Amino acid sequence: MNSERHSLVLRSHLLRKTMLTQRAIDTSVKAYELNSIELCQQVRSTDAELRTLRHSIGDRGRALFATGTALDSNASMACCALRIYSALEIMCTAAVEISQNTMLILESGHVTESPATEEMGGFVSSLLRLCSVALSEEETRHSRRVLLIERGRRRFDPALYRAHDALPAWPGTHVNCELAIMRCFSQIAEQAYELAEAITLWIEGEGCLDARRECAA
């Protein structure tokens, strides 16, 4: 797209960030499932790559600013791209937090053993995978599948309740960490729906109403 020449976040940025986010979430889910400190450490490595990408985008913004190039921040396409980037950023942070809490559970001498929480992890990974395919192939049928799942929340909410009920009633570091992991999975799911909507609008070139209001504010 010609409009991307002066956009802060290019499609190449989004594809790279989506790939790294997918890796971080998949690895954090596996770390929880397998009680693996090594996989927790791999999430940190991916987070370092994400920081490099953030710096690259920051450098692009400073370079554009130095040339006096005006960024069309009110364009719906640009706003949708920023919505996608923002959703991915929140998901990345949640993935890192999942790995950190898994590490704390393991270091406290406990193991992660909640099938319901594992189910949540698999579910959010599948949501992001659909979004990744939609963005890379520019095909909205994948992102629309996520939006259809969102309407009922039939798969995620029951798993959340089951995981919560399965926790011991007494307080403890590992219990608090398990609760934090559940909240992270819930956050990733919420952002996956935001991501799917933004990707759908971005591909179809429709107006991003909410994002446009933010850009105009």
C-alpha cells in the first residue's frame, strides 16, 4: 500500500510482531503445561526480540519526524494498524507474565497441574493463530471465526470457572501465581477479539470508528 510509506507501523512490522507474539504465547503455554523452566527462559528471549522491534518502530518514528513528514493519523487504515499493534503489545506482556508466574510456581517447589488452565492456554493460542493467518494471508474468514467465537464466549468462560474452582482454598504463592496466570489468559483472549476486529477492518479497508475517535482526540 502506498499509504504505508509514511505510516509509523508498516505491515512488515505487524507481521513480525504477530509472529513473535505467537511464539511468546505458545512457549508460555508449553512452559506451564510441561513445568519447564527452560521454556520460561525462552519467553524472555522472545521478549528481547520484541524490544528490538519496538526500538525499530521508534527509530522509524523519529526518522519520519526529522524529515517533517506528516503522518496521517486520522486515516482509518493507520488507526487499525495501531489497534493491531496495541493488542499484540498487551498480549506479549501477558505472555511474559505467564512465564514469570510459572517460574515462581516451580521455584516454590510446586508444579502446575490444572487441566482447565491448560485448556485456556490452548484456546487463546488457537485464537491468535487464526488472527496470524488472517493477517499474513489477508483473508478475513479467519479473523471472523474469532469474532464468532467471541459472541458466545462458550469455550473460555467455563474453563476459567473450572480452573478457579480447582485451586486449593488456602492461600499460597503458587495459588496466587495460578490466579495471575488465569487473569493473563483472560486478558489475551480479550485482546484476541480486539485484534480480530482490527485485522478484519484493516484488510477490508473499512472505518475503524473507535480508533478514529482516539486518533482525533
